[in-house]
Amino acid sequence: MIENMNALNLLAILLIGAGAGFINVLAGGGSFLTLPLMIFLGLPPNLANGTNRLAIMMQNIFAVGRFVKKEINPGSFGIKAALFTVPGGIIGAVLATQVSNAQFRVSLALVMIIMSIFTLITKGKHGNNPISPEQYTASWLGPGVAYFFVGIYGGYIQAGVGFLVLSVLMWQNINLVHGNAIKLTIIIFFTAIALAIFAWNDQVNWGMGIVLGLGNMLGAWLGTHVAIKKGHDFIKGVVTIAVIIFAVKLLIDSGS
């Protein structure tokens, strides 16, 4: 399909990808921009869903590298949390490849509304002294279950999964500068699985995904810089505002 697109469409994909990459690194929800754009440009929803995974992979690998270079390392905490999401990611991706486009549209609206409400409710459960990942000594039982369900959601839809990951990290009281590096690492794991499943089912437009991914990487470069410079409280504020905006958008879209 990419060969049939004009320069203006490709520029739109690149620019929207950059905006999505910036939002994804700081908070989440960038796929709310990219999925509608790809559908508007002619991709069926299921194909847009799969194509988006390629761009997310490119964005997150680049962004994690940027965080590590700045000595914000997700470490063993990020790997452990990611492994809880992988089984869920497999389940979610398989489900997403089996539903019809009409069913996907309905489930997208319903699940995103539920996700937004959950994210708002789970904020602020801990005090005002977030910890680094190395300081976490509490049980992984509850968070592990939560990450599993995050994996199901991420494998199925992806859009807005960053909100859910950050909600679990805030539940664990992890500083959100480190939390963003951890979030991106977690998403790499289950997105790789999901991308393979979508590709196996021929639901990835590789040309459009690469262009979108380049835009996402550009936005991720700026997002990592802002996240490290501004710190935990700024990121938490951005996440809160983003969740409210996207929740309102979903309520409006579901009623139209």
C-alpha cells in the first residue's frame, strides 16, 4: 500500500508518528493518534493494529537505548515485570487477529473507556516519596497479576497501554523517570510477541509501519530528553492530563 501513497500522506504519517512517540515516552496513548490516521488512510482496523506494533517496537528500542545512555537503566526490575506480561500479550494478540473489524471497533471503544477509568482510580495510592527500582522489596504477587492483564490488553489493542503500565508502577511506588524506561522495556517484550503473531496472520503493512516508526523514533528522542530533565512530578502531571483527555475523547467517540 505504501507505494500508492503520495508525499503528503507520508509526511502526515511521519509527523503524527513523531507526536505519538513523544506522548508514548512521557505518558502513553500515542496510538490514539496513529490508529485513526492509518484507518483514515485506508488500512482496515486489524491491519492498522498490527502495523502500529512495528512502529512501537522501533520507538521503544530507540527510547530505551536513550534512557540507558543517560544512566536511567530499567535493569532486572524491568525484565521481571516484562516477563509477567508476555503470556498475556500472546493471548491478547491471538484474540485481536481473530475478531472482525466491526468487533474490533466496538471492543476498542469499550476497553479503552474501562482502561481510562481504571487508570484514574489507581493513581496516588502511595505517598509522595517514590523509590528507584533497586529499592523495591514488596511482594510481586499482586503486581505480577496486574502485569499479566496489562499484557492481554497490550497484545489486543496497544493504544493506551502505557497508562496501565504506569498505573502499576505507581502502585509499586516507582519513580516515574525510571518508570518510563521500565514501561518501554515491558512494552518491547509483549509487542515483539504481538508483532510476530500479527505478521504470521499477514496483518502488518511493513512500508507504512517503517515510516510511522521513524516518526515515533523522532518523537521518542525528544520525549526521553524531556522526561529526564523534568522529573517525576512533571511526568505524573502529564500522565494525569493525558488520561483525562483520552477518556473524554473515548466517551465522545463511543456516543457518536
